[in-house]
Amino acid sequence: MMEDEELEFVEDLEAILHLTPEVQLAIEQVFPSQDPLDRADFNAVEYINTLFPTEQSLANIDDVVNNIRLKIRRLDDNIRTVVRGQTNVGQDGRQALEEAQKAIQQLFGKIKDIKDKAEKSEQMVKEITRDIKQLDHAKRHLTTSITTLNHLHMLAGGVDSLEAMTRKRQYGEVANLLQGVVNVLEHFQKYMGIPQIRQLSERVKAAQSELGTQILADFEETFPAQGSKKSGGPSIVLRDACLVANVLDPRIKQEIIKKFIRQHLSEYLVLFQENQDVAWLDKIDRRYAWIKRQLVDYEEKYGRMFPEEWWMTERIAVEFCHITRIELAKLMRTRAREIEVKLLLFAIQRTTNFEGLLAKRFSGCTLNDGPGQKKPEMPLEPTNPFLEDESGEDNVSEKEEDLDRPKKPKAPDNPFHGIVSKCFEPHLYVYIESQDKNLGELIDRFVADFRAQGPPKSGTDEGGAVLPSCADLFVYYKKCMVQCSQLSTGEPMIALSTIFQKYLREYAWKILSGNLPKTSTNSGGLTISSLLKEKEGSEAAKFTMEELCLICSILSTAEYCLATTQQLEEKLKEKVDKSLMERINLTGEMDTFSTVISNSIQLLVQDLDAACDPALTAMSKMPWQSVEHVGDQSPYVTSVIMHIKQNVPIIRDNLASTRKYFTQFCIKFTNSFIPKFINHLFRCKPISMVGAEQLLLDTHSLKTVLLDLPSIGSQVVRKAPASYTKIVVKGMTRAEMILKVVMAPHEPSVVFVDNYIKLLADSNPETFQKILDMKGLKRSEQSTMLELFRQRLPTPPSGPDGGPSLSFSAPTPEQESSRIRKLEKLIKKRIQ
């Protein structure tokens, strides 16, 4: 029973002393200890085994027990001391709490006393200042009353004086007095319920109405609607009347301005009636000359009569422009058949010049609402987006590279742009049709000039250069674009861009594609002996040097057209209204020029490829089984190198300005030549060991030439592009591997098949069959080899689509180069 109780006590004690990991970690940080008894995971059995690792160590068990008992007594003493020290803690805490509560009560009492004293002080201050506030209110009311009485006196006297001066037409005094009366009357708006104040307000309104009627009558008398102006000219009375009109209802001023301008321009409507000779477009200069004289005459006679803020000179000019636009539109609708391009452009040029003159002379502040309104600093829509090109309009002979110049900051827009010239926009179809006709004639002239001058001569600066007609075409395009943008930035610009597209395509078809040399398919009639003896005179027809230069020239021209067409599209989008930008699209024309470039490169590749075909045919028909020793490179290699050295330098020199397309030519030729060379290798059968070594030497020679192809025959040696080098190394290394497999003995068969799989990494049985044919094996041997080949193929891993996906590890380029160098050394030794 005692033992059970002790066990329960130990379990309860362990449950009480079980601490969380966070608490245990905190204790270890505060009281670090290396004693095993202080560890949270203390194990009594392990601790005893540590103290008594062997039986001999039990001899000092008494000492260990005594030490542990001593430690227990010390712990008991420490615990007892701590417990006794905590006996009075509760009592001390309660006493401190009581003292804090008493201190808080005392502080609360003091705060309440301060608050009561503050309220008493505030009440005392209010009593002291009550009389002072009453005095302030009395003073304010008295001041207001005196001010109002003064204003009332001024108003009453001013109204009487105003009525008297109005009857006497003393407009100079009225102008100053009326403004003062109106300002004083504003102070009585809240007193309009008083009959006397309301009566004074009505008298002021009546005086203003009478002044307006009287001033209009004076102007009507001085400047009658019908008849001529008085010879005496403007008077001081009318000048003062204008100052009064500034204070009156704005409608009075507008009526004065309207009547004066209508009377001033009445003569214009008579002189340039629709049935008059001077009204037609060919005499449009007379209209603008007339208004210039009238403006000068106005400045001399009436410049001081109207206030400057009325902008009368500008208003007369603006009204003249509106009338002229309406009259010209009506006249051109009636005589539309008589409008010719030169006449239309003449009228537009004179009109835009006049609008530019107005922009220099006036600010355009009267174009929006009423007079005196400031011109907006930033207009919402630019009216002339081509001012940045004005400095270059006269110099139209410059090349179209100007399209790619950095944009200049725009000059301030002309506020008068289109105020008259907008009437010509419905008739711009005449201009568009004319440009269509002119561009058609220009293309025909380009075709005739090309036929007359012939292709560019080789060995001259013309070879490979951009055709002059190309620059002429785009210069003309720029001239038309600038001219049309000055006329309109709307639908006419869209129509012009359509014309541009039409003749860009015609230029690409008639001038570029139409003049590319035609390829010849007659490549037969050659014998092996003729090729081996290098009788190149009997070869198939190939392009002459002049034809190569022509192809390069057309390629360079197409590239120039491609780049300039892109710039032209960007410029057109800048010129046209924002709402129409999406309708400008020259992508189809750029694709056409890209096609011309591709066709030109393909022609160059086909020509060089066809020139090498006879040599490859001769290679495939040579008796490689009877070759007895390895010599220098074979004649067919010499023939291929000769054709390369003939064509490539010419092409490179003529494509010097378009280096990227020369690189494309090299890549395309290599991609065409290497597979064809490998196919002809497979036709060389049977091949002896020596014949295979000779072919390997020839292959290495061709590889060296192809790697040097971009800079062959050039004094400046450039490193070939990495993409090109990669293609050559990959393709020719495959040819070398084929020959190495052919050179390997076919016995034992397993080794031969494994070597083939390792070198070529080709799982196609047809390729393996061709290798066997090249070795000259019998059909029975080939069947055994093919069966073994199928067995030895490694099992391909399944691809993502579940189908077989073959993959073989090919030798690295370094390993291939090392093997080729060893083979070269072997060949050289045999030659020696």
C-alpha cells in the first residue's frame, strides 16, 4: 500500500511540474545550468548509469548517496527560506493599494476645486464684458446706418444726374457715373422690399434701357444700314458711347459690333457677287487684297473710336473669312466642272497664306465666344500638325530619310487654319485624282527609264545600290503628304494613303519583281569528263555578273522601301486626325517588299546552288572503289570552290549596306548545299577504304570553305556569325561521320552497328541501308545487318504524347574535331 501511495504521489508531482516548452526555454535562458538534474528530459536510470558505469564504481556508492542527500538538504533550506520570505508579501501589497487609493481621492478633490474656480472666473468675465459687447453692437449698427445713408444719398443723386446727362448725351460723364451707380445699387439688393429703394432701382434700369436705345440710334444715324458712311467719320460722342456700352447689357455692345461690321462689309458682298468676274478662284487674290485695304482704312478712321478690348479689327477679319468661306463654297458647287487642279491649288495656297497672315496679326481671341475672352493656351485639337515640317517644304529634293528625323517641338497652332480653306475640302477629290494620275505616269516613266538604261553595271558604284527611282518616289510621296496635310487632315488624307498603297505595290511588281532575272532550268548536257577537266564553258547557263548586281540592287532597294514605308505609315498617322489613325495601314505593302527581298535571296541561292550541281553529280559518278591513293582535293571540290569564289564576293560587295541579308543568303545557301552534298555522298557506291579517306579529305576542304564563306575573297577577314557557323559545323560533321562509318570495318557486325548508332544517332533504317550500299555489301549481308540494327536500337523513352521519342547521344564537337585531326594526320602520312 505504501508503495502505491508513493507512486501516485510521484505521478501527481510530475503532472504539476510539467512545464510548456516556452516556459522551460525561458527558465534555461534566465538560469543556465549544466547539471543533468536541471534538464527537462531528466532520466533517473541514465543518470545512475552515468554515476556507476561499472561494477567497480559501486564501491563509492556511499559517498554519492551522501552528496545527493547534502544537495537535497540545501534545496530544502532554499525552498524554506523563499517560502518564509513570501509570507508578508500579501499584506504589504494590500497596504500599498490602500495608500494609492487615498492618493487618487485627494487628486480628484483638487481637480474638482480647480474646475469650480474656473467656472466662477468665467462668469465674472462675462459680467464685466456684457456692457462692452452692447457698446460694440451699437457702434456697428451706427456705422452701417451711416454708410447706408451715404450710399442712399449717392444713389439718389447719381440717378438724377444720370437721367439729366442721358438727355444731354453727355456719354463721357455717363460712362463713369453709370458704373458707380450700378456698384452702389448692388449694396441695396437686400433692401429691395423698401418701396423707395425699389423705385430707385427701376429708375436705374430705365436709364440703362434709354441709354442703350439712344446709343443704337446714334450709331444707326452715323452708319446707316443702306448708303455710305458720313464723311465726317467717327465723333467723340460715339467714342464715349462705346465706353457706356461696356457698362450696359452685353447685347447692346454685340448689336453695335454686328451692325458696324455688316455695314463695313456691305461693299464686299456687292463687289464679289457670284456673277462677277472677280469672284472666281483665279482672282481670289483680289478678295484678300480688298480686306487688307479695308483693315488699313479702318485703323486710320475708326481705330480710336472703339475700345481696344473690343478687338474690332480682328472681328472684321473673322467675319470677312466666314462670308468668304460661304460664298466660295456656294460658287464652287455651282461651277464644280470648271475646277482644275492647278486652279484649286492656287486658290488653296493663297488662302492658307492669308490665314497665316491673320495668325501673325491677330491672337484669335474672338473665334470662340464673346469679345475680350482670352485665347485658350492649349487647344484640345491641333488644327495644323505639320508646322514642324514647314522649314523643309521647299526643299523637297532631299531623301526620304527625313521621315526618320527626331521630332521637333511643335510650333503654336494657327487659330485661323481652315477658317476659309475648309470650303475647299469637298473638292479635294480633284487633287487626289490628279495625284493618282501623276503617280501612274511616274511609275511608267520609271519602267521606261529602267529599260532604257538597263541593269546596273558591275564594277561600278551603281552595282547593288538603291535604284534612284525609289528615292524619287518617296520624295514625291513626301511632297504630296505635306501638301495634302495643309489642305485637310481628314478623309482626303485617307484617300491619299490609299493612292500611296496602290503605287507602292505597283513599284514592287513592275520595277522590282518585274525586273528580277528569270532562272533557267537547262542544267543537263554535261559529262563527267568535262567536269573533271574543269571545262566550265560547257556548264549550264547561270546569272552573269550584271544580273547578280541587278538582283542585289533590287534587294537593297526593296529593303530601303520596306524601312521607308514603315516610316511613311508613322508620318501619315501623325498627319491624319486621331479618329482616322486606325485606317492608315501599310502592312500589306511592307509584306510585298519583304517578299521581294526573300525572292531575291532565293534567286542568288538557286544560282550558286545550280552552279554547284554538276560538280556534285560528277562526284557521285566517280569510281570511288578504284581509288588507289589519297591525293589533294578532288576536281569537283575545286569546281565548287571556284563557283563560290566567283559569286560570293560579288554578292557580298553589292550587299555591303544590307549585311543582314548577306548573312541570310549564306545561311540559306548552306542549308540547301549541305543536304544536297550528303545525298550525293549516299550515291557514291561502292566506296573503298582509300576512296572514303579521299572523300573525307574533300568533305573537310568543303567544310573549311563553307566556314570561311562570309569573308571569302575579302581583304578584311570577319568572324562568321555564330548562327551560321553552327549550321555549317552541324551539317558537315554529319557528312564526316557518314564517311567515318563507311571507313569502319563491318566485322564484327555488332561493333559496326553500335559504332553507327553512336556516331550518327540516326534510327532510320533507310539511312543505315544507304551506308551498307556505300560499303558495297551483298544483299544477304545487308539483311543480317539490318536485322541486327533493329535489335541493337536502344528502347526509346515514351514521349509526352505517349508515342516513341528516339534520342541518341551524339559525340561532342570537341570529340569530332579531335577525331578529324587524327584522320587528317593519317591521310597526310599516307600521301607522304
